[in-house]
Amino acid sequence: MKTLTVSLNDRSYPIHIGNQIVSQRDLIRPHISGNQVMLVSNETIAPLYLDKIMHSLDGLDVATTILPDGEQYKTLDTTNRIFTELLQQRHNRSTTLIALGGGVVGDITGFAAACYQRGVPFIQIPTTLLAQVDSSVGGKTGVNHMLGKNMIGTFYQPQVVIADTSTLRTLDDRQLSAGIAEIIKYGLIRDAEFFEWLEKNISALLERDEPSLSYAILRSCQNKAEIVAADEHEIGQRALLNLGHTFGHAIETGMGYGSWLHGEAVATGMLMAAELSARCNMLDRASVDRTRNLLIKSRLPINPPSSIKPEQFLELMSVDKKNIDGTLRLVLLRDIGLAEISEKFSHDHLKAMLHDCQQQA
């Protein structure tokens, strides 16, 4: 097992990464201060891992909330189910919420923990690759709105993150590739050496080679932990983690939540960002080709849906948290391993790129 620390002074917390650690009592119990626990999972994950977690919580007053599975359920209505269970079972301010599942469960549970009685502790136990390398780390919590993804939420850090690589054995191939998209992101924005490693080892990741997966998760979490420690509330460099997300969120919103997986939309968005960077003479064509080839080898989509017209894309992209005073800001690339936030790109190039992408779809 490897352990990293997200350094946030008195709110610092560990990330444990290992095989068969999901039920280790000594990793969970030190982070539960009271006697009450609300364990939140979904209909897919609960039958696989709920009993293992319950075994490590024996002696505590444990309640469970099982949510429907899917991005389309990442809503305020679903979050309200957690609040109802907490209130009906009279959970007080010393309760601890545990999120057992992928990014949707983690985001909803963290948001509920931030809001319930103005804030109670929560623990992240991510069971998908995307959640282990990205959404469970850093304290971003929230829900979607029909007009924009993740537009309702808060920064609220967990007490601990427990990433068990054995849970990835039950992950389907599509979800595995979606998680790899977020891993590739770290290489593109700040870790060129890691990007080169991914180019050489992508087959091992797709074959679920445990040492390769563990290394990729560890390296990804190291990158994110460093960024979050330097910029917890995304007022500066943390926004670089949104490479491809402005385009990707437009795809998810435009197609309806759940139609595309988050990682699939981000993968397409990252290539769109690379293409725009090249058109703006920021990035060389060879780097765009390397990005495209790695995404293809990862079995990820590289073209946006043809049903979203360029005008609709621009409208959807206008609802983005990075935008300031109505100005569209994008994460673009100077090189593999070097990203920047820009609002000075050519909008003519952006429109032409969106038109060309639609023609290629």
C-alpha cells in the first residue's frame, strides 16, 4: 500500500492506494469520531462491496442509502434522499458519511456532508478508476443542473481517501477507458515524463495489470495533490485540471447526462483543446498527433457528436465556472506537459475548429 498526503494544514488528509484494502478497519475507523455513520452507495456497487465495508464498521450505528446508478441521477433531488435518511434516523453533527462508489456517489455524498447541519465529516472510498485518480481527491463536491454540469456545489475536503485497486476488476471496459482519460490529462497539463510512460504502457493499463494501474493511480494522485495543496479553491493553477472539460461538459449537457461518460467527453474535449492550441500557433502538430494516438489506443472517442452544432457548443460552453464577466476562458496547451488558462485565443479559430469537428464526426 502507498500513502500520499493532501497538504492543507489542519485539513490535510491521506490517500491510501493499494490492493484489497477496502475493508481494512485501521484505515477507516481512525477517521470516524462519533458513533453514527451513513454509508452511501449505488445499486451497482452496493451488492459488490457493501458487506466488506460493513464488516469494518461493526459496533457503530450504521445506516445506508442506496442511490440509483448513473450521471443522470447526480441531482438535488437525489441528494435530498440522503438528507431525508439522515433526518429520519436522527443523525447528529458527529455523524460521518462514507461514499462508496464512483464519481457520482462521491460528489453527491460530499455535497450532502458539506450541507448537513452545516458540515459533517465524510470519507471517500472510490471504486472506479476515474474516481480514484480524480474526483475523490481535492474536495470538489456538487450536482448537475439541466443547464450546466457541476454548477451547484462546494469545496469540501474528505477525511481520507481509500483507493482499492481490486475494485477495478469489476469495472467494465468502457468505464476503465473513461478513467484513463483523466490519467492522460495529468500528463498533458504538467507531467510530460508520465505522458511518455503512458504511451509505452497503455496496453498494460487496458489489460488491468495491477502494478501498472497502481503506478498510474499513484502518479495521478501525486499530481493532483500538489495542485490542490497550492490552490484549493481554484483561483489559479487548479483550473488547469479542467483541460478538455469546457468542451466535455458541453457534450455531456448537450447530449443529456449519462449518454456520454464523463471521461469520454473529457477525452474528446482534450483533443479539441489540443487542436485549437495548434490552430492558435501555441502547440506543434506532432503533439496533437501524439495526443490523438494515445486517446485512440485508450479506446476513447475523439470526435464530438455531430448532433451538437457549433452555435450550440458555444452556448453550452458559455456556462462554465472558469468564465469571468462573460469572457470564455479555456485551458490550452503550449506543449505536452505544459498547459495554460487563456482568454486571448482566436474565436475565429474556435468556431472553425468546432465546424471542422462536426464535419469529421
